[in-house]
Amino acid sequence: MNRVILTRAELPTSALAELKQWLGVTTARDDAPLAALLAAALETCEAFTGRMPLVAVCEQILPATTGWQSLATRPVQAITVVEGIAADGARLALPAGSYEIDLDADGTGRVCLSSSTAARKAAVRFKAGLAEDWDSLPDGLRQGMIRLAAHQHRGRDTSGAAPLPPASVAALWRPWRRMRLT
């Protein structure tokens, strides 16, 4: 996947406070490592479920071929920009009639370029995610991220890596998991 997150979702202080409450931590000494664990849990949640939990602005590079191409990130809320990328890497604005965009009911964003496009690749900028902010996340996803970050924090001094996510977290995330058959 050639996706780049241009504007990351910000984890509010309430997310860190929720993790600290779960762990029973009352000092600010470990705030930076705990915030890093929450950010990692957010990424693990996306990898496990196949859905980006918090809204972010992303860009994906696609080959400039005709026919519908799906974006790898889900759920896409809006496709905002489609640009061509020339062989030398220069970006060029594509005329409105040279592409089509579509958002499927399952959150898949799709782009179709016409054959008249001279670009070698296309840069598609889009907004994707399940919830606008931490407090709007479904409880199962949010609790799973808190538990995963807590699990990682508690296991920081043990040797050997346990499989991620632990069963208790996977059980919370499983209803949101998007399976792909190949």
C-alpha cells in the first residue's frame, strides 16, 4: 500500500487519562511513553480490523491505468483531490472529466481514470476513518486500544514478544474486523 497519512488524528488528553486510569497511574512522569503506546495501539487496531479508527487525511499513489481502482484504506469519507504524476515526478492537475470517483457503502473509495490521462501515476487525497474524535469511537474499539496499550505497558520488562493483539483485545475488535477472501 502506497498510503501516506498527511494529517494524523490527534489523540486527546482524555485518551491518555483513560489509559492512566486503567493502569492506576497518577503521575505525569510516563505520559510520553503511554501516549506512544496509544498511538501504536491505534495502528494495531487498523491493521487488525482493516478500518482506520480515527479520521485522518491520507494520500495514496495509484498506477494511472484505466478501470476502477480501490483505495486500500477504509472507510473513506471523501475523496478530495486526484492529481496526475508525470514520469519526472511533477504533479499536474487532472481535468474534471478525466477521472471518476465513487464511495461504496462499505467505505471503499474508488477512482477510475480515463484513457486520455498522460500521467504515469495518480495521487489520490482522501479523508478516511470511523470516528472524528476519540470520544466518538465505538466503545469496543476504544476499550481494545486502552487494553492493548495497558498490556504493552505492563509487559515492557518481560522477555519475548507475545502475539498481538491479546485475546481480550481481539474479542473487542472482532465485530469490526473486515475480512478479505483471496
